[in-house]
Amino acid sequence: MSAQKPVRRITAPQIAARKGGEPIVALTSYHAHTAQIVDRHADVILVGDSLGMVMHGMDSTVPVPLDLMIMHGRAVMRGSRRALVVVDLPFGAYEESPQAAFRSAVRVMKETGCGAVKLEGGARMADTIRFLVERGIPVMAHIGLTPQSSNTLGGFKTQGRDQDSWPRHEADAQAVAEAGAFAVVLEGMVEPLAARITAQIPIPTIGIGASAACDGQILVLEDMLGLNPTPPKFVKVYGALGPAIEEAVRAYADEVKSRAFPAEDHVYR
């Protein structure tokens, strides 16, 4: 009987090579059990700093510390086998200098075993992206609506509504591609601008609230599963887990109160 072939993880260069080809499937995950499910269907699993809001009830991603990203990154790596796992560098872990970003990225990659890191910012972060890539760290970029900059953007606002701003976003996309990013997330960006950028740059674009023309798509897993009662406009809800969990908890509470649970099948004799 032949031994089962080991599963090889998708790599950052393999994702880069998907430009203009089969669309890239990406989802977030923050824990081992959901990573195990997502891994069977997604090319990329992002351990996003959105976990601060989704998992820990924070008002934004700004307070998320590096240690928390590493903890969740480890969990996702334990639960997955084939997808490329990308871990966000949180606010304050990389902006100071390329050297500071390198130290943070090295910690993330060594302590989680992930295949790449992601950081926010376009032209202003190009030197940092180049510094990391030249030292062996694959980088996914993130432009458009950058949640870590929500305090300077004035909130979570759609980008590109004013066509005069398009050259700035296009320059950001070109800058991160030239710096060596293997892919770039386009978030909260008007559709024609996202489609235009996708056609302009040589690396894959991964849209979230952007365009179907992007080379791939990503959503927050909890949003698309229906666990967020007020998801963003760009989210399509593919499941109704929120109401299902509510019903299950209600049924459990009722049975505990009526002493119907535990029944004979649930106790030891």
C-alpha cells in the first residue's frame, strides 16, 4: 500500500503566478477549527488584524498587539495544511522603519510558520516592502481603505469616489508592485478604479469591496457566515450561522431549565 503523498502548501510565488488566471480564493480565519474547514477550499487564509474587532470586541484594528497576531497565526497554521497563510502586521509593528518592520515580520514568520505577512499602505510603505522582500520575507500589500488608518481617513470610507483621487491610488498600486509585493489587497474601492488598477499592475489584486475584475476575492469569514448582524454593504452572506447559533443556545437553555438535559443518553451509569 503506497504512502499518502504529503500535502504541499501553496506559496507566495504560486499566488503571484495566478495573475490573470484562475481567480484566487481567500478568506480570513483566526482559529484552528475554522482554518481546517477553510483550508479545503481557499488558496489563501489571512489571519487579519480584523480579529481585534471580530474576536475581541475592539472598536477598530488599531489596538491589536503583535503577540495577539502571533497567537492566532499559530492556531491557523495548526488547523491548515495546504493554503498559503498570511498574517497581518498590526498597527505600530512596522511603520517606524524598514528595520522595525523586519524585526516584527521575522517574529511572525518564525513563531507561526506562516508563508507571508501583510501590511497596509501604498507608496509610503514601498521602501519597507522592498526591504522585507530583499531579506526573504514575502509581502502582501494593502491599499485603498486601510483600516489601521481609519483615524486619519475619518472612518471606514469608500475610496475613489472622487475621480481626482484615482492617480494617487494607481500610484500606490504601482509602487507596491515595483517594490516586490507578490499581491495586493484592494479594499473599499469604487469598482471602476479597482478594475483599472487590476489591468495596470503585474501582480494579483485581491478585492474586498472592490471589483469582480480583481484577480481574487477575500471576505471576513464571520461576515459571510452571517455571524455579523450588520455586515458591510460589500458582503454577500452565504450562511445563517448567527440565527442558527441563537436557536441552539435557546433550546439548550430551555432544556436545562426544564431538566430535560442531560437525559439518560448523556450521563454515566
